[in-house]
Amino acid sequence: MTYNSDFVISLVEPVSALAEVTDLSDPSLTTHQEQVAYIALAIAEELRLPSQEQCQIALAGELHDIGFLSLQSRLKFAEQSFEVRETYNHELIGYALLRKLDQLKEAANMIRFHHLPWNNGKGKTVNGIDVPLGSHIINLADRIAVSIDRRKDVLGQADAITERISNYSGTLFHPDVVKAFLSLSRMEYFWLDASSSYCGRTVQRKLEPLNIRLNMRDLVMLAEVFAQIIDFRSTFTAQHSSGVAATAGALARLAGFSANECQLIQVAGYLHDIGKLAIPGNILEKPCELDETEKRIMKSHVYYTYHTLENIHGFETINTWASLHHERLDGTGYPFHLTAVDLPLGSRIMAVADVFTAIMEDRPYRKGMPSESALELLDKMTKSALDPHVVSILIDNLEEVNAIRMAAQTLAEKRYHSFRTEISKSSPIS
């Protein structure tokens, strides 16, 4: 595959966007990961750590809870006492998901150990593995964040939180990290920033000079990792985004898109369902058809996809192609009810790729359609919903496109089972 080396984006923006949308799944979790990232970065700055280490610590803070594959386990974890007893393996799952990307390997390793207690120095290593200082910083930042009641005046809570943290210095927390926090705790701005709804923006602004840049090759790999984070939350959709990305890429090439545009639409395919991270897992994994209320909630996922990708500079085209995949030519789609005049060819291709992949897959309440039935359904949808030209490209090249889809989904299935095997063999660190 040819990658466009001129296309460059900032890593922190998609990472922050991913953190934000995963924290939308329940009001009690809103901006939690961004809050931890802010506190961790402030401590790293106070410790005068090297700039790139500060950057990785902030990225780890943004994604430290990404390993929760269900909202239920994340909420149960949040209900625990200050001293964590059960991590639900989320730190190891987060490590397994993120370590595949070179630019996030250091952050992944920090996430792997971020609930390890200092234990009077025993927390320096685990089974002969050195534990990064960043892990201990994230651990402390997380406990500070959960101690802040954002319904109340934060400055009125500062002394009690500071005293509590001090009492755990050397046991739960690394003494040097606690010392840096104590220095920060005297500053009103620190508490006001840490409890604000815009702490994520503060992190992005601080990271800009330290930031990591991604070219097109990196972006495709990042999008594939994000697709796994999206899809691996449900056994029923573990291959879906990979199938959509491959199908959309094939259709775009056959429609005459340039190599660069085919890469962009592949990224859009990987990310088209990122808004599902804001949807409760009991809806995503329901083993039968959704009721009307659940359907309305499910429809909101494309709205969240749109606003998540909207915050990433350079993603304008990717966002248009990804987030409009449920719009229809006659205006009956959602969430914007756009019509043919508003829908570019990339969005039309994505709509066909999504429908084709979905109806060919097995779902909990139905088996995948045979090719003949799938083509009949797609042909019917050209009357008002799907682009006839794109559907005709699919029909004329069915064997090739379907082989590409199947190969991508077979590989995604292997990765999913490998991931599950790795997680099942892992045991909590603490």
C-alpha cells in the first residue's frame, strides 16, 4: 500500500477524542480520563521529567481506563473504596490493546501497572519487570481525581484530599510522586484546573510543543487499533469495523479514488462506529432485536462519531465519510436527515460498505445473508436510500470485494481470539 507522507496529524488529538467519547457512557465518568491526564502531567512537570516522558504520561492518563470492555465493570470499579481491591483486569487489557502501536508503547506499559501500590519500594518491579515511574504517577493522579467531588467547591476539599494522600505516602503511593503533588496542592489553579470540564483542552495545549506527529501510515495503524477498542467490547461486532474499512477501501478504488483517498476512507471505515463507545454495552450485546427506546439510543452513536472526529484537525474529510454512513439519499437516514445533494461519494460508499458488511455478518439475533439475498436487499435500497452507482460497482465486482471483506474479517477474528486468549491467561498484577 502507498502512504502519503505529506499527511501529518497530531497524536494527542485522536487520543483525547477517544478518551472523551469513552467517558460519555455514563454521566459519572464524564472527563475522568482527561482529568487524570491533567493531574498526571502536572505532577510530571513538577518532577521535571524529560518532555517526551511527560507526553507519554499524559497519553497514558488519557487512556488509562480504555481496558474496561464493559460499562458495568467500570462502574463497579468506580464504586470501590479509595484502596483498590479489584481492577477487573482493565490495566492489562489496556496494555494489550495499545502496545501494538509504536507511538503508544511507553504509555501502554504505564497503563499496565497503574494500580500497583508502591508498597515501601516493592512496587519498583513486578516479576522482574521494571515498573515505570509513570505508572505510579497515574496511580496517584487517578486516586486524586476520584477523590474530587465536582458537585462541590473544590478548594474546600483540597486540604482533606491532600491529607489523605499524604497518609498513604510510601504504602499506596511513591513518596517522590506524593512530594511533587504536595507542592502542587498549595496552588489554587491546580485544583481549579483539575476539577474543570476543560481540563482536556489544557492537556492538549500543554502537549502541543511535546507532541508526536503521525503520517498516513501511522494513522492507518492507529485507526486499526481504535477499531479493535471499539469492536472488541462485543463478541458480536469484533470484526465489523475491519470489514467496513476493507469493503469501503475496495469500493473506493473501483470507483476511481486516488491511493491517498483510499487510505482516508479506510481510516473512516475503522472509525465509523467510534460513537458506539458512548452506548451502553447491554444494548450493543443484546441477543435479540432492540426495542424502540434502545433503537433511539443506538441511533445516537453516529452523532457521537461526528462530534468525536470533529475535534481532530485534518479529519474533516474522514469525519464526513465516517459519520454520515446512516444518512440516506431520500433524507430518511439519521441523525441529520441529509439528502443526496448533501452526501459526497465517500459517504455514499461508506453507507453501502456498512450495510453490505452488516448483512453478511452473523448477528446475535440472525445469521448473515447469502450473497444473492444481500444483493437483492441492496438493489431494493437503491430505489431511495443507497447510491445506485456504488451498489452497481459492488454487484459487478462482488466476488473480489467480498473476498477482500472476508479476508479482513478473518484476520480481525484471529486477532480477537488471540487477544482474548492473552487476557484470559493474564492475572491481576496487584
